[in-house]
Amino acid sequence: MTQPQQATETSPALPLSDVARIARLARLKLTENELAIYANQLGKILEFMTVLREVDTTGIEPMISAVPCENVFRDDLIVESLPRKLALANAPKTDGKSFLVPNILG
Amino acid sequence: MTLEAGGSLKTGSGTGTSSLGSLFKALNSGTTTSRQIVESCLNAIDKRDGSIGAFLHIDRERALQAAEASDLRRSTGEVRGPLDGLPISIKDAICEAGQPATCASRILKGYVSPYSATVIDRLNAAGAIPLGRVNLDEFAMGSSSENSAYQLTHNPWDLTRTPGGSSSGSAASVAARMVPGSLGSDTGGSIRQPASLCGVVGLKPTYGRVSRYGLVAFASSLEQIGPFSLDVFGAAALLQTIAGHDPHDSTCVNTPTEDYLQTLDTPLTDLRIGVPKEYFGEGLDPEVQKIVEEALAVYASRGAKLIPVELPHSKYSVATYYIIAPSEASSNLARFDGIHYGYRSPNFADLESLYAASRGEGFGSEVKRRIMLGTYALSAGYADKYYVKALQIRRLIRQDFDAAFQQCDVIAGPVTPTPAFKLGELADDPLAMYLSDIYTIAANLAGIPAISIPAGWTASGLPVGLQLQGPVFTESRLLRAARMLEIDRPWIDRLPPVAGG
């Protein structure tokens, strides 16, 4: 296959401030070292993605799924759901009734 | 059923298992029992998995009890189908009530599924025996097993090489004759690529054919659960068991399933095989190309017509996929928050830092890389440029297939550009690893079914697969076409060194 050109060694790194912003949006605490590595790798990967710019997509409907997106309806019936005990069983911290989180309002 | 499934039977001897088809026949004829088969698998695992590293967890007692229950059913004539009594390994991303499901991630260490995936319920209802949770690249992100937080899985044909991924343990457990079949999942090639690199059959069904309920979600619009097997019969029997509508998954379509076993041994006549020039160009290993072309020649000698077709947007599929899949992953993996289940970091000051620390410490580097990439592609100012653009090109890729299938019944080509690469060879270069998915990811973007079947071995003894892709809901056609090659060039008796070959 005629493969798109791989990004070169000189691919621009993503600015560290952008990487830090994305990490914050993704709720990922990254080390300084990780931020630097991702800045380089994401820069390369995003440069590779620019190959898509050469495709004229004017008027093409985005394809979000391979099957037709239709609402699926069901009868509004009460059915058995996961018992509370099982739903809480894997949680790091509970009081036996609820998931426990740190104080949200100081 | 009149089935001629290939493969010699080697049960009860401790040398491991044979194909689902031959075990099915042996059970029917009374020459073995489910208990003997399960014991033989457990022996093979004890002997070989130390060097393969496929299994993360095995519940021996439960498997043996299920085997005894199956033998009891058989003795009273209540056999539930072709898989009754046969052990199947399960990718550790498919939930089984009461069993661990780590997704090979540190963040899910110790997690025990409170419910079973629909495919597990269906296996159990058919009398099949889930035998062991097998390794994968963390959250099914990867092509080598190297992203597992727990262990490497080694290729049974050469222990220094990757078995492929992300369903690494599924392919390796079957190839090493430790189990006759497995369930994996395929988001961008994660069934077909390891099947090809391990010399077994692997099928990705049409999107919507098999319920995803209970599969830990990575990229919901792309992934399907599908079978691994030594033989085509086993892949058909597994698909028969797991396919069909499920109210728990609204993307699982309500289209009737075919009887995949009924027609399996009837060769397709006047088969038109599309051969895309884009699959045979730069980057394809010459030995892989030769093996694939030889397989195509087998079909031609059986009356198939080879028709050149074009898939002009193929070269955009890697870039398109690596925008869409990480975007979906960044959303799906938001559920791992240190609150509801999984790892919670002790290093937090408030709720937000609890989320960020738990995720930062719990996820591995590839998972974090994809969450970052997806978050970027969906972020304000970039969504149109990346995500929407990729979705538009996804449609063009699907339209390429629709046009090609006007001229042919199936599209054939390689599964991977090279045979199994060395463990470690691509580990530090994510983009090079992504490019190894070049022939498999278009089927996920388009939603079409595709199968990988063993086509041959390289001079150094590494397996090479042939990929057949078909229009939506043509699994029966793909399986019949695969069976034609299996009849002509049976592969099952060729054993990897680890299994005595």
C-alpha cells in the first residue's frame, strides 16, 4: 500500500502548555517526564494525521456508526437490576449503602 | 449435520487439545469425555503456559464441574449443541459473573464482575465451558501484548516474538493447543492480527451481529466480540452460539442469524474474489505477499475469479482510525474514576485530584496516550479539524467497499504487512505500531465482517494469514470461503514447537 509518509524525527512537539491543558481536561495526573514524552509523541502522531487534509470532504455526511442510528424503544417495565451489594462490591470506599467520595463542598 | 472437521485427536495424553470440530466428533462418538478434554487442556496449560504467558486467571474447579455436568447431559441425551462440553478461553475484557476482569490494566486489579456478558450467558447456555481469562493489551489498545500491565504473551511459533494483539492470550492459547477455541474482541484488528501471527482462525463479525453487552468498552462504534479457533468449524460454531439480537445492546441488530454450520462444507461456486491493488504495494513483506498470492491461486484453481478492485481511501484508514478510536476511548474510559470500582490513589486533596491521580497512576502509557489524543481531537477548536473530518473520511472508506462489492463477493489480501515481529521491536514507537494495523482497521471503520485464516508459513516457520472481507452480514460466505482453503490446504496438524511440533 502506498503508505502516507511517517512523521520525521524533526516533527514539531506539541507545546507543553497544550499537553498540560489536555491532561487536565482528561483528568490525568501526569509526571513532568510523561508530559515531555507525550508532547513529542502526540506531535508526531498529529503531524501524521495531517494527511487527511488532502481529502476533499465537502458535503460528506460524517459516519458515526456502521449501523443505522435509530431510537430503540422498549416497554416501560420494572425489571430486576443489579443488587446494591454487588454494585458496591468493587468500590474502593463505601458505607454499605453509597459510594464515598472526599468532601465536595468545603 | 454432516461435517468433516479436520485435525487429529490428541486428548487425554497430556499433549494438549485438538480442534473444536474433531473434539465435537469425538464426544459424539463416545471416544472421549468433556472431563478428559478439560483435564487435557489444564495439563497443557500447566506444561506450556509458563513459556507462553496467555492466562491471567484459571478457575479449574468450576471448569471441571461444568465438564462433569456436560458429560451427564450427554449420557442422558440432552446435548445442547456442537460446543457442549468444550472449553473456551476468554479475553479478560469480557465480563463473567464472579470472575476477575482486569482488562490487563492496573486500574482494574482485583475487580470481580458482578454480571456476565451476553456472549458468556450464551456460551454457558450452549454447554460450552469458559476456561480461563486470557491476556491482552491494556483495554484492548495495542498490537503486541506489550501493553498488558501484568505479563507478556509469547508467540507459540517463536517465543521471542509477539503473538499480536490486542487479543494476544486468545490467539496464543489456541495456537499453543492449550484450548481449542477462544473469544476475543476486534476494534481495529485485535482478533485478525493475532490470529494471523499465531496461525489460527479469527473472525470479526459485522458490527451489530454480536452483542457487546459486558465487553468493557474501548471504541463503541468499532468493536465486536468474535471467535478464535484452530478450525473453521469451531469459528462457525462459536459465532452461531454468540450471534444474534440482544435487548441489552441497542447497536446489536435484530436481523436473523444464518445457520453458519449448515452450509460450511458446501464450496462457493463462481466465487468472485476482489484483489485490491492498495493491499499489495509498498510496505508489504515479500514473503507475506507470496504466501497470500499462493492462497489466492488455490481459490483460482477451484474456479474462483480474481478481480482487481480499488479501495482508493485505504491509505487514510490508519489516520482516520487513530482519531476516531481514541476519541471514543477518551469518553468510554471516563468511567474509571477511582470512585465506582478499580484503583483509588491515596495521593489526593479533593475530588478532582482523586480522579486525576487514580487515573494517572492506574492507566498504562498507551492508554493514557490514547486518552490524551482523543481528548485533543474532541477539544474545542479541534473537533471539526480532526474528529468530524475523520468521520467524513470513514464514510468514504465505507463507500469504497460498497463500490468494490458491486464487482466481487469477497475482498482478499494480507492481514498484516509482516509476520510476527520481535517483542520489543516496536514498543518505543507508537506510530510504527499503529501502522502495523493498516490492512485490518478499514473493516472496523466500515463495519463489515472479516476473517483471518492460516495461509502458510514463512521459511523461518512463522504463520501468515489470509484476510477475507465481505459485505455486511456475509459471515456465512466468509466461513464457507475459509473452509475451501482449509479443505485444500489443511493447517491443523502443523504444530508449534511448544506443542511438540
